[in-house]
Amino acid sequence: MPPSSDTSLHTGDTAEIDVVLPAHLHARPAGKLARAAAQLPCRLEISHQDRTVDATGILAVMGLGATAGATITVRAHGDGAHDAVTEICRLLRAID
């Protein structure tokens, strides 16, 4: 799957998209992600390998150890889930 590709699932109040990271998910992008997630009206989770964390926690997101080329899953639950995963995935595709 090329870096700009993703797969998505949207059911009811849950939405999920897989994203291939263009860069490591280190402190700066993890901070941007956590701040953006905290502004959203739904609960947002990020998964990598066998771990899932709350996207609003900078240290938790960094602790996933997701590196450039890794596929992560962005999952949202609640009102606005589809828009939330779309926004977060756009942010993740632009990290450097």
C-alpha cells in the first residue's frame, strides 16, 4: 500500500482509518496529534501493532513507537467520528 493510501471503516458512531506514516511519530507530531484530538467532540484512539492508546496523551502516542512507513489505525467513537478520523489522518499524512 503506498504511503498516501488508507483503508476505512465507518459504522454508526464509530469510524476507523489505517494510515501509513510518512515520518516518525516523535514528540512534535505526537504533540500536534494530541492537541488536535483534545479539540474533537468524540473519543479518539490510535493503534499500532498490538497497542491502542488515547490519542490525547502525548506520551502514550509517543510510546507506540510508530516509525516512518508504519501503518497505524485511527479510530473514533461518538458524535463526529467520521470527520474526526478524516481530520486526524490529514494531520498524520503531513507530519515531518
